Amino acid sequence: MNNTIVAVADLHGHLTLFDALLNKLSQRFGSDYTLVTLGDYVDNGPDVAGLLDRLVALREERGERFVPIMGNHDLACVLSMGWQGAPPSDAWCSRWAGNYWNAGKGTPRAYGVDSGQALARAMPQAHRDFLQELPWFHEQDGHVFVHAGLLAGPVAPQLEDLSQRTPLPGTHQHHQIRDKALATVSDPAWGKVVVSGHTHRPKGGRPHFVTDHRITLSSDADHTGELWAVALPERRFFKVARDGSVASGVDALQLA
């Protein structure tokens, strides 16, 4: 069995870029690899509903070989519509609209509505269930995949906390899901490689932040039209350009 894991940075409704990447991965690895998407499927991109259709289908097709995890935009979306059957949250609707979307590119508009409450009625149940059920991290073969990163220090208590999938009070989210400062935190004491997206150009204009214990994929799709991924444990990077062409190499800087 192929032990390759491919982690994909924030997708944000960019279905065309994602499809181009999937085609390239199929050519290189066949179907025998694990696909981990690092969160943020909603908001900002051109085809949120189409992307969620594709992700729902991939879950059916790939089973355990597909692991989508929660991003901060996804969690804000679900909290706005109502967490686990709760009524829609006006507080989260307001925060989501005011602090998360690019101008004019909120997820409600993608479904033809204008609020989190209306979205709760308009979004297909399969899309809502997909977002609601997302795990908040994934651990496999010495790697931890989480949207924003981990705090320095012991890993186990952080993963135990995230495994509970319990939202924080008010309109706050866990650091590991939303804190961009974690993009460049790398702690050898983790004893694992932490892999995340969430942050655009996290290291001084370079596309990624990479150490022995940390990989932060630049989440460029909304800024440059580029989608990034990395195949592990080889650390082969993939860049999907705006025109759908895909380049790959073991040195991400050569692809920048």
C-alpha cells in the first residue's frame, strides 16, 4: 500500500484549481494515496457550492483515503447557521460577515441569500452535514494536519482538546484553527511534523515555512490564483497556476 499523503492548502471555492491538482495527483500516484485537505472550503472563491459537491463525492469515492479537516472559515459558517442543530447565531453571522469574507464574496451570496440564517435554509443538507462533521485535525504517520498550526509545547493536550470539537464561548475559535502567528511556530519537542495552511506567504514573501518539524503551505488561491500542495513523506511540492497548469518539485522555492 502506498503510504503517500498529499496535503492541500485552503481551497476557498476554487474548484477548477482543485480539479487540476487531482488530475495531476492521479497521474503520479494513481488512487493509492491519502488526500488531506487543510480546511477553508467556503468563502471568497468562485464556486463554493461546486467545490462542496466535489468534496462530498470524494468522501464517498475515497473513503478513509480522503480526510478533509476544519478551517476557521468553515467553522464560522457552521456556527453562523447553528452548531449541531442549534438556532442560527446572530453574533456569529455578524462576525463572519465583518471579519472573514473578501468584499462581496461571502458564502451566503454563493447560495443566493444574504445572511447566515437564510443560508441555513438554502444550503443543501449534504453540504451542511459535510461542514458540520469535519474533524478539527488529523494525525497520520508522524504528521499532524491542522488548519493554523500547534502551540509550542506538548502535543497530546492540544489534540485532546481539538478532538472534543467543542466551540469556544462567544465568537472565538481555538488558536490551532485561526491564529496566523502559529504559521512559523516549530517545536522539535513535538516529535512530529505539523502541517497546515491558513496563511498567505507566511515567511517574508516566500511561499511556505518549512523546517524539520513544520510545513506551512502558503494559501495563495485568493491572492495569486495559485493552489499549493505537498506530498509526504517525500516533501514534493505541487503548484497549480491560475491557468490550471501544474508544476512539481522537491524544492518549493524553485516553483515560486
